[in-house]
Amino acid sequence: MKSRIEPIAEDIYRISVYPSESFSFNHFLIVDKSPVFIHMGRPEWFETLTKLVSEVIDPASIKYLTFSHFEADECSNLNRWLHIAKNAEVLVGKTGKASIEDFSSKPPRLFEDFETFDLGTKRLIALETPHCPHNWDACMFFEEITGTLFSSDLGANQCTSDLFFEGDSFIEQVILFEKNVGFMSKGKPLRQASKKISQMNPKILAIQHGAITRGVTIQRLLSRLIDEFCD
């Protein structure tokens, strides 16, 4: 199985694994005084992920472990990461509390909507986005200094050849993927999440599956998603 680690902004890395040629699972590492690891991956990828993280920092130094929603590719490895990063805190929103309290070997740290975490030079803002991209406990995270939004499955696509993908071709791929797979919440949850994302005015959309995008493509993508999937 292919895997790779690459920077997407200053001291922010995408760590990808490729179970197939047409699909990727992306995990993100923010390097700072208080490092953050977003999306902990499936059990079969744990050794690969820890090895790639080790190329940049000591995994034991991770301060925050977090994810969008309770799902296998988001947090299956949570307790394995906690075994390595013994001082790490697990960040979850209030809706996700019940699931994680039963699952995690360590009580989670609950965040409030729009709560900001000072990482050192960077600032991470937690955004509650219930049901978007899916699951009632869904949330997203925005790194304020680089303008990077960690959007989980929002924007998922099947481009595995490029790190960045922008413009109309990217947007069409996202729309086609959603129409074929149909995993994302539509209507009100999508509108509310899009409003919060627009409020942050992100420069980079760090997507969990496929290529990531940036610049004006982000707002154009949000507008197109609303046009296509909201009545």
C-alpha cells in the first residue's frame, strides 16, 4: 500500500495512505509547541502512520488528538495513539462526548463551538457542524494563521495524483463523487456548515479523501454544493 507525507502549509503536513489507485485517506499533522494530529486512521494503517509522523516529530509529543466524527477512518486508532502520546488530550464536541467516553481509554476534553486553542505560533478553532459532512457529532477545525480548514469528508474526491487540485475540474469531480456515493448530508446541515466555513474565509481546504484545494475554488465549491444539494 502506498503512503506519503507532504507539507500543505507552513508546519502542516498531509499524511496519506492509498488502499487503491483511485482513493486516499488523509491525516493531518500540525507541528507547533502543542502538536495536533487530525484523523487517526484505521488499525491496519497504524504502523505506517506512526512511522511517517516520526519523520517530522516524536509522536509522543502530540498534545491534541482529534477528528470530525465517530467513524472507523477518523478514530479507530485513538487508544493506540494515546498509548504513545500519553499526555495528549482528545478533543471532542459535546455531541460526541457519549461515544468517545465509552470508547476512549482517557476522558475527552470537551470544546465549545468556536473555541480557540493556542498551539504556540498557530491557533486552532473548533467548529461544530452537526450532520455535516455526516454524523450528528460532526465538527471541523480551522487553523487561523495559515487559513487551513480541516473539512473531513466535505470536498471528497478521487484525485490521488496531485496534492493540490483547483478550479472547475476539481469542483466537478467533487460533485460527481457525491452524486455517485451520496454520503454527505444535504439541506440545512450543509447550509449551516457552509456559513461557518465562509465566516472563517479559509485559504486551504484540507480534505480527508483525495486532493486538497485552495483559494477561490473553496467558496465556489461551497456555492455549487448548496446549489446542487440544498432545496
